[in-house]
Amino acid sequence: MIKFLLWLLLLVFSPLLALLALVLYPLVWLVLLPFRLLGVTVTAVLAALQGLLMLPARLLRGGSPR
């Protein structure tokens, strides 16, 4: 909701800039989408590696304390 109100404020003060932002936002989102997917993938791989490396210690300790 706050983003919409900020956009309306921008529309009042600078209509051309507001319309440009309205057109460019989806394009920027599409360009950044592969980087977000890459970030999720790297996070998952690092979590799997951490789990694999910590497995012997967890087995010797007797499992997770949770």
C-alpha cells in the first residue's frame, strides 16, 4: 500500500517520471529474476553442503537437540 501511495505522490509531482517508473518496473523485475533464482539455488546448495559436513558431528552428538 505504501508503494502505491508513493507512486501517487510521484505522479502528482512528476507525471512523466511516474509513468516511466510504471513501464520500467516490470522490465527490471524480469531482468533481476534470474539472479533471484540463482540466489535461491546457491542458498540451497550451501545448506546441503553444511548439512553434509555437519552430519558426522550430529551423529556422534546423538542427533539434533530440537
